[in-house]
Amino acid sequence: MDAQSSLLRSQYTICKPSIHNSIVPSYLSTTLVASSRTRCSFAFSSLATKTKLKFRACVKELQNEPVTEDDMKSKIRRKSLAVFVSGGGSNFKSLHEAAVNGFVHGDINVLVTNKPDCGGAAYARDNDIPVILFPKSKDGSGLSPIDLVNELRSYNVDFILLAGFLKLIPAELVQAFPRSILNIHPSLLPAFGGKGFYGTKVHKAVISSGARFSGPTIHYVDEEYDRGRILAQRIVPVLPNDTAEELAGRVLHEEHKLYREVVAALCEERIMWREDGVPLIQSRENPELYM
């Protein structure tokens, strides 16, 4: 092995561990920083291309040029999102704004509702987002579960986000989009969840129970109400003199923030699954940390 190859291998060995916690000897640091622009272009026939690429990445970190959030997003395909609503759609509006301003690396390409005159549907039309009626109504309008699956596939939907949708998601949809449907619920599940627990009813039940804490839960959707795997929660204290409306307002504020953060992680492919089937959110700043 010649001298240049030996030096490169020794430099790569130092770069391989976590750069932020490593101390590089001064004689190597000087060589790397002073001539990194040219040294990164060296190609040694005895080293594989993969090794050269890793070496370049290490030198870039040593030059304090970390990979930016934009660099990361540029390597990940923007996701196609469908949102389901039944009411005013405040979470839908919050998510749409987050997608438009770039916080969420995806686009809301279709809205599904069981109430075509609801506030969420009106907002979608005002923003040129197609609106689909589901389920099929008594007058024959609306789609069947199979037709809905096909329609969502025509929009190349990656993820479905429920934001105040009050109908049970059919098994056909759950099976067609495994681990790809999220719901947000205004209590700390599994408490105060299930059929009949929605809106103000949830907050009244929380206050009546004497619970000291509440808050939103985001969970994956299965064939039952509010029973899918929990992905994220945020704690909101219940104050001694709270009304249901006051508690609802504080929980909703946290809902908007939490849903944006979770959907951002979803679109950036930062959801990891533990061996026992529990989903975790990988930190954007430090991939070794999880929410």
C-alpha cells in the first residue's frame, strides 16, 4: 500500500464515527481542511467508489458544512396527501398552510367529506382542491368504498389524514392503505375514545372524570374507532374551573401544532417501527433521538 492510500485510509477511519463527538488530531485536521477541496476529487484505483463518497461526506462535515434540511428534502419525493373532514376543517387548513409554506414536504391533492357543504369542503374549493363525497348517500351521490380506493389511487395518494371525519373508515380503505392512514383525536387515548366520543363530548367527559390532564393523540387507523397504534401525544393540563369550550380551545391549539409536526415527519420518511409494532418519530435534527 503506497503512502497516499495509507493516509486516506487513516483519515476515513477517523471520519467514520460521529463527527460531532470526535477529536481529529491536528496534523490530520490541517491536511483535511487546507486541501479538502482538491483532496475530495482524488480517485485511487485501489479504493471502491463507495469509500470515496463516504470520505467526501466526512470531509464536508469536518468543514462545518452539514447536510441542510433542504438537501434532505431534495432527496425525498414529495408525498401526495388526502384529507378527510366532516366539519369546519381547522386542522385541514393548518396542514394545507404547512404544505404551501414548505414545512410539510407534501401536497394535499384531494379532500374527502361526508358533508359537501361543510366549512372544510368550502375551503378546499376556494383553494382548487378537488372534493370527493363519501360514503354513498341515500340519493345515490357519493362513492362506495371500492370506488373511493380507486379514486384515491388516481391521485397517487401516499397518506390519508383524518381531520374531524366522523364516519368509520371501511376495511377496504384500511387494507388498501396499510400503515398510511392517520387520525387525530382530542384526548389522550386510550382514555375517552371510541364510538360516540368526539368534539365537545370528549372534553365534557374529561372534566367530569376529574382527570388532571388531557391533550391530542395522533394514531394510525384500523377498522375500529380510536384503537390504532398511537404515534404521538401532547399533554394539556385541565384547569380547576375549565369549561368544555375552554379546554377544547387549548387542546385544538396543540392539535394544530402536533399534526403539522407529525405529517412533516411522515412526508420526510422519519417514522420508524419498533419490533413490537410501536411507531416512533425520528428527530429531524438528530436521527438517533425519537419522539
